[in-house]
Amino acid sequence: MKNTLLFLIMLCTGSGFLKGQDRSQMKQLIDDQFHFAEEQYKVLAKNVPAGVMPKTYYAKSGKIETSDTKWWCSGFYPGSLLYIYEYTGDTAILSETKRRLSILEKEKHYTGNHDLGFMMFCSFGNAYRILKDEKYKAVIDTSAGSLATRYHPAAGVIQSWNSSKTWKGPVIIDNMMNLELLLWASAHGGDSKYKQIAVSHANKTLKNHFRSDYSSYHVVDYDMLTGKVIRRGTAQGAADESAWSRGQGWALYGYTMMYRFTKDQKYLDQAIHIADFILKHPNLPADGIPYWDFNAPGIPDTYRDVSAGAVISSALLELGQYSTGRSKDRFVSAARKMIVSLSSGQYRSKPGENGGFLLLHSVGALPLKSEVDVPLTYADYYFLEALARYKKWYL
Ligand code: GLY
């Protein structure tokens, strides 16, 4: 017990790279999480009927909620299975992956919202990277074409949701994540216009979505014919002027990823500013797992959002790759602290529980009273990605 405590203290502080025993204990922690995930996702697989995807689990009723493949999260379950397969080589996990990819493939033609990147790149992007089958690359290319149909040249942005009574031409910060699909497709033989669209969208978002403290609005409503900003607000945050935590995570991840593909310094600068906003925020708890909104009413007596912690930890690990010296140490040790917290009994399910999901305590959309304090597929996905990234880059 005393040793475990000492280990946790060392992992949660200190420099980016661990040495000696700390390093091997971090290696062990990652190994434990992947082997837990291997067994836990077999429980989840049994709970989810063929033809649909897992969404969440309600502990009170013991019920799994599923979704069709048009739901924005439909790529995360196959994506998580792929990270688990990559680590463990488990062929039962691979078979389950292929079953789910086959029901998802048809969405390569979907143009109903901007979520094609989440849906088709977290799934088929990882499938192509790991399994090297050209048929998956073709799916990615078609999906990029579908996403590009939502681009408005006059405004220079991809429209996130369709027009409604509330929003005319809404663009949400989450949309930064979908640009990876476009950039990857362009860089791998796809149409060069996909990259131009992604760069234009990232530039407009950089100009219009951020406050002077580098926190991000959730929604910017555009007149798509002129590019004029109509208003800025929120749908999932605590208030129009608040910093919705997962949105800050999408922004951090998005601009770090933009730098990966373009090497444009302004994207890296933006990512560092966003990381500073998050890591220096007085409302960021000591264990590194944010409340659902940095300005949520009732802090500290309100919900954490584990999904935000998972996204931020994965993004910080990539940011560490583009940083040196003390900045690198700061980003990597903050990410490590989050990974250690997420792996603890505070946030991680016990084997066989939680419907088969890995992590507890995420928040989907609190103002809509939807998915509050539950497991979510994307929390699991970015947690596994963070574990894999840590192993690849820092061990
Ligand atoms: N992209 C939707 C969300 O983050 O909840």
C-alpha cells in the first residue's frame, strides 16, 4: 500500500520522461489497462445486439443504450476495439471489430451533419493503419468527399448541424476533430481540396471561436452566404460565456492535429495557449479530471467529465511531441497524471461491471439532461488512445 502510494505520487509529478522503476510501473499500468479492456470489451460485445453500436449504460436500471450507425459516436466502439487488438493481438476482438465495421461502412455516404470524421476516421482510419487493407482506405476517401459537401466557400467553414430555429449556420468547436479525416485523405492520394477546406475551417475557427483567454465558445452561428458571425453561444455548456470542458479538449486536440499535418506555427501556438488555459485554470481539480464545464455552477459539488479528461490527456501527449524542455515535461506529466487518475478505482470500472464500458462518470449534455454521469464510448476511445500514445512516445 505504501509502495503504491509512493508510485502514484511519483507518476503524478516530476518530468515528462520516467526512469527506472517509475518507468516500468507506468509500463505495467498501461499493460494492465489494455488487458482489462480486452476482457471488459468482450462483456460489452455480448451486451450489444448485432446491427447497432453501444452508446451508454445506466447503472440504476442495468440497461445498455445503443444507437444506429448515424449517431455521431458510431466509430468509437470499432476504434476502441482496434486499439485493443493492436495491443493484445486478440483475434476474438478483431472478429468483433470487423462485424461492427461492416455495419458502419454505409455511413461513408452520410452528409446529414459534420461528424463524419469521428464516425469514419476513428474507425476506418485505425483499421487502415493497423490492418493495411486497401478497402478501408477507399472508405476513408469516400467519407472525406461526403464531409466536404458541407463546406460553404463564401464563409470558409464546414457547417456542423443543419439550420434550425435556434441556429442559422452553426459551427461547433467539436468540428475541429473532423478535419483529421480531410487532412489524412489529402495526404494519402485524395483530393487536395480536402486539405484546403480543413485549413480554411481551422483559420476561421481560430479567428471566430476563441476568447482573449484562449477558451473556446461551443457554437458560432454564421451567415453562410457572407461569412458574418451572427452570434456565439452554447448548446452543451453551462452558459454562452462558459468554457465547456470537452469543447476545450476538442480545441486542444484539433489545433495540435492541425500542426501535425501542416507544420504551421500558428496552430501549435494556439494549441499551447489552449493547454495553458486548461492546465492553469483554478477550477481544474488536483487529479486532472475536469468538471463538466470550467465555469459549472456549484463547483466542487458537480459532475466531472471523464470524457474531457480522456480527450485532453491524449491531446497533451501529442503536444508533448512538438514541444521541448520544460513545456514538454509539463504537458507529458499533466497527461500522465490524468491517465493515472482515469486508471484508478475513482473513474475506472471494476471487471464485469458498467455494462462492459471501461470508464465511469462522463457527461454528454448536462443542459439537455442527457447522458449525465455515465460511461460513454468516446471516453473509452480517447483513454485507450492516450495509453497507446504514452507507450509509443514516452516509454
Ligand atoms: N461532439 C459532441 C460532443 O462532444 O458531445
